[in-house]
Amino acid sequence: MTDAAPKPKRKNPVARTRLPTLPPASRSRAALGLARAAAEGRFEMQACADCGAVQYPPREVCGSCLSERLDWREVANGGALIATTTLRHSNDAYFRERLPWRVGTVKMDAGPSAVAHVHEDCQEASRVRLALKLDRSGQAVLHALPAEDTPNMNDSPQLRETHCDPKHRRVLVTDGRSTLGRAMVKASLDAGAATVFVGDPATWKADAGFDAFVASDPRIEPVALDVTDTDSVDRLAASIGAKVEILINTADHLRDGGVMHARDVGLARDAFDVNVLGLMRLAQAFGPTMCFRAADGTHGAVAWVNLLSIHALAALPARGAWSASKAAALSAALTLRAEFGGAGIRVMNVFPGPIDDEWEQLTPPPKLAPSAVAAAVVRGLRDGVEDLYVGDVAEELRARLRDNHKAVERELGG
Amino acid sequence: MSRRLAYDGVVAAMPVTVPYARYSTHAAHWWLGRALAALIRESGIAKADIDGVCVSSFTLGPDTAVGLMQHLGMSPRWLDHIPMGGASGVVALRRAARAVQAGDAEVIACIAGDTNHVDSFRHTVSQFSRFAQDAVYPYGAGGPNASFALLTDHYMRQYGATREDFGKLCVAQRDNALRNPHALMRKPLTLAQYLDARPITDPIHLFDCVMPCAGAEGFLVMTEERARALKLPGVRIRSTIERHNAYPDDPIQFRGGWAMDRDALYEHAGVSPADVDFIETYDDYPVINMLQFEDLGFCAKGEAPAFVREHGFTIDGSFPFNTSGGQLSVGQAGAAGGYLGLVQALRQLTNAAGAMQVADARIGLVSGFGMINYDRGLCSGAALLERGTA
């Protein structure tokens, strides 16, 4: 049985910080199909459209009938663990620092055999569940998990290497005054976060509700943070940058209005200042320190979360300027993902549908409760996904985009 | 199936070894060049008279056998490059023998060699194959140790082999190696030392692992007539087999391609396992020896542990085996490891084995195994060899 991960000890300030290393990242293009599934927490394998044979490792043509029509398909994730070994030696620096390491051979119910990381609670020669997870290099790997959940199973050190669990970590929620921001703080505390720094973009504006909220839990630390003010961002990073292990960017500037009929670009500039340049200011101020601390102890810096919108992928003309800022933020976030990649910090992009808050008063239901979005974000961090679609509206839009993005353009514009 | 031709009129001769070194600052070209030079020097054949060359090497890159020919100033009319790791020796032999038999070449030099820089092994392992890169190396980067640990774990669980059984083979091989001047392992090994060794990847412990090193091996293939004229003792080829990606539906490897082809091997050779005087297997890990005992017909599947308990495996034992000490005690010089058993068998059958000589050895069996492309060794081969009359 897995031991609960203990609270990290106070860091010895004179000890050399462990520098981040990554597991082997090189993959064939076909194998990257696994990454697409793992990024969203699905379990997919390559399967032949002609003969149905499931392929692993991924191939260019079907190993059974030689057809080139290979699809990715959700398949049964059960299997039998038929051999295991515990590595006490590795040729790779990342694993060397994390030995011993358990791997095994799983005969998948779907057909092929696969080498997988093996959870410590898996008995020898037992049934297992396979999961596709992103490792610290951001590549998909198979983890064999016990057939039934076991106590504290997510605290297993090997599995934690794929997760970004807020438990015992220090979280910065960049805007805690918004409804969603507060929900995010609460969900992080409920998940066992050690400290939640709550950004306050308007310290000059008294808000008794906010004051009561920050007083409600000793782990909450309010901090002044205006993402449109470079000095403010830099000051905060200088003060707490070395303590932030998960940064959740909830700052947003949602206003109605399209492009052509706005009298000027003032609204658009404000949206971009918060949603795009704010993200960049935060990245410049907090990113490098988080990278340095990516392998710092058992609870190093691990994730950067961007609260985007499904409209980052499909413009909503009624909120055209805002949609453009979210699309630009997504683009910046993808660059950030590449830049954080070298340290193994996960960039999780969250694509919710409309949220039930003061800025979406006129949006018809279904709307997401802010607490539901926050709970999904925590779940996503625990599962280690990097793209998170939250709610029915987001899921539906995504499916429609995949099906016919030209239809989505016309329908959202109508 | 049409009847296979016998290997009439062709012999293998002139086993040479370029003494191994743990690490080398030279390139693979140096080691292969030394092997070719040794073949020429010791056989008395003129360099220009070698009109066929067969090469195996992991560390020759970016060159292939072609670039090596310019490097070595050779102009062969027959050239082969065999990237089959541990099966390279047997496969080189059978390709060369047929070429000589058909008259495509008269004298073929078969050479295999690799260098070993301090970082070579990690380099080779991390880029070994596409499937390994996609689906094995990211899982702990244990290299072949991890892959063979899984096969060993499964075999032990399935067939009841114990570490003592594997240890008996390793200890016998070390005993043989003490008579081999080329072996890198020079100290005796006891069963207690074997059992007490540190674990590497359970159930593989230190003495189950080969030591990567630099080295080269070589031999010549020519007509019997030519060998006689050169006064070179030749070894006849009774039969050979090779097989690739055998039993792809086995969920994990517990048998190799030999099991598919052994009946054809013995039938073609006109001998039976009982006629074999010694055997040289591919021994990158002891469990693979057991697979070869079974799949080559010395005992039934799953009975190798009992077979090991019944026999002695030293040069004077009841089942002389890996008489050079094998890779486990000589060292694994990359692709040359796929030649080690064959070159040693040629020594045994030409009375050139010195202190390692198996008394009255007439028939030898050499077996090769190579290339863990994903989760199992894909290439298997074997050759039944007979002492020549010349």
C-alpha cells in the first residue's frame, strides 16, 4: 500500500537545489498519437481501420494486414501484468535520481504487450489498468495501475512524476477577487495546498466580502497583484516567486463588444493588457524561478494553469475583442509550454464554456458554476493533463469544431 | 518445400580475435581493420585475394561496410553488412558460404567489431531502434538489463528456474574463461559471489550482465580446395538456420526462432542433439542460454532448469558449453559478441583452442541471438559445424 506523501520538510537554504532533468523525450511522429490522448486523459491506441488490429508500439502501416489506414481509437485499458522488474540502475540521469523504479510487461486486453511503468500497489502477475500519462518531458507514457483504487495511490512517487497535485504545494491564484478566482482558492485549499497566495488587483478598493474570505483560512495569504502593472508583477515575484509551485492565472477582462462597431480599441486594449500581456508579464517574472525549482525536493514547482475559454478556439463575435485576446493568450501559452518544457513544468490550458458569474449575466444556460470549473482544474492537475475542456458547452463546441469548423464559424456568427 | 543444398566444398577457417579492451579511444574502423589484418597475416592470403567482405558493427556510423572498404583499401566483388547483433556470426557464415559455393566470391573475410568509448553504450542504447525509443527507453532507460530482467522474471515464474541455476552457468563460464587469454574477467567466480552480487534490475544481478567492451573477431570462408592449398585447417558447415521476429504473438518471449527451425537444422545436417560435442550459445544473459538449450532440442520447453542441474558446463563437463567463457566472462564487444561463439567453435574444430580445447570435439553447435528491437530478441540463428578432414 502506498504511504501518504509526507509534508515536505523545510528546505536547507545552503544545500544545492536539485536541478531539473527530463526523462527521454525522443519519439517517432506516429508515437505522438499517444500524446494527443494523454494530453486530455484519454486512453487510445492505434488501430487498423481495415482489419481492426490494435498496434503497439505505434506503426506507419498495420503490422497485421499492411494497410496504411491507421486510426486512433479508445480501447479497453485492462491487462495482465506478466513480468516486472525494479530498476536499480539506469543509463539516464532523470531516472538515476529517482531509483529504484518499477517497470513491467502488460499483456493488454486490446491485444499487444506493452512495457509500462508499474505502480507500487500492483501485485505480481495480477490484473492492472493502463493509463496514458504525460511524463515530465511532456511525452505520453503508459502507467500500470492496480485494478481497483488503493489508499493514497496517487501519492506513489512514480505516479507523482506525472501529476501536478496541489497537495502540500504553494499556489498563486492571480486574481482572487473574481468569483472564479475565489472558487479556485477554495478548491486548492480543499486539495491540501500548503499556502494559497491570493492576488488582489484592487487593494485600493475596499471589499468586506474579500476581506472575510481571506481571513477564512490561515493558509490564505493575500498579495497585491495587478497583472497590467509590470512593477506590481515584478515586486510580487521578488517577494514570493521562489515559493510558487503552481500558478493559476485567473485574471480576465471579459466585456461584450465586437470589432467593427466599437468606437475605438480601448476595450480591446484592456482585454489584451490583462489576458495576453498580463500572461506574458507573469511568465517573465515567475517563469524562470519556477523552472529553476522544477525538481526542488518532493514538491517542486510543477504547473502553470491558464484559465482560457472555449472561445479561444472559436471566436464569439458578440465578444469579438475578448475572444481575440483569449486566442492570443492561447498562442502565448503554447509558446510558454515549449519554454517550460525544458524544466518539465506542465502548462495546463483550461477551456471552459460560459461561467455563471457577474460578467455572463445575459448568457443563457447551461453555465458552469465557478466551483465546478475550479474542481475540474484541481482534477486536471491531479490527473496531469495539459488540455482541459470543462462543461457541456465546451465539450460540444470542441466536437463540432473537429467535425466542421466552418459550420461553427457560421453558427456562432448567426 | 524444395530440398536445401548442402554446404559441400565450403569451409570456414582462420578464427581470429583482436584482444578486447574495456574502453578504447580508437574508432570501430580500427578494430575492424585490425581483424582484417590478422586474417591476412595469419592465413598468408594476399589482401587483394580477399574478394568478399562481410561486416557487422554498431559503432561504425556514419559509415557502413561500403565506407569501410575505402577506409581499408579493399575492392571486393562481394560485400555484405549484417546488422543483426548477436546473430551476426551465424548469418555471416551462411551468407558467405553460399556466395563462395555459387562462385560469387572466392575468399570472404567475415569481420565484426566495435569500439567502446566511455559514453558509447548509453549512446547505442538510447538510439537502438525506433520501437525502443518510442516504447522502452522512456521507461527507466534500463537498456538491455531491463528488457532481459522482464524475460527472466517471466521465465523464472513460469518454469521455476532459480538464481542458483543461472549462477551455475555463469560460474562454469567463468571457469572456462580462466583458460582464455583473451577474457577480460580474470578472477574466479564462486556461486556464493554470484548470489551475493548487487542487484541491477531484479532479478538480474551484477554477474548476469555482460560487460560492454571494445574488440573484434573474424574468420574466412573459402572453398575446401583453397583452404587445403593454403594449408589452413577448415571447418565444414553441416547446416545453418536463421529466423527473424519469430512467434510475434507470444505476449512475452519464452522461446526464440530456433524452436521453429531446429528440426530442419538437424535433418539438413544429418545429426541429432546427442551428436553435438560442445555448444556455443549467445549468452548476453543466462536466461537466454536456457531458451537455447530448450529450443535447440537438448531438453523440452521449461526443462532447462532441470537440465542445468543435471549437467556440468565446463570444458571438461558433461555438456561443454561456452568454452571461451562467453560474453559473460570474456566481455561483450558489440557486434563481435555475435561472432564470439562461432570463432571459438572454429578454434575447437581446428585444434586451435589451446587450454580451452574440448577433447575429441567433432561436432559443434553455435547459436546466435540478437536485436531487442522492442520487447524481445528478434534474430535467431544456429550452425552445426564439423571438424574438416584437411
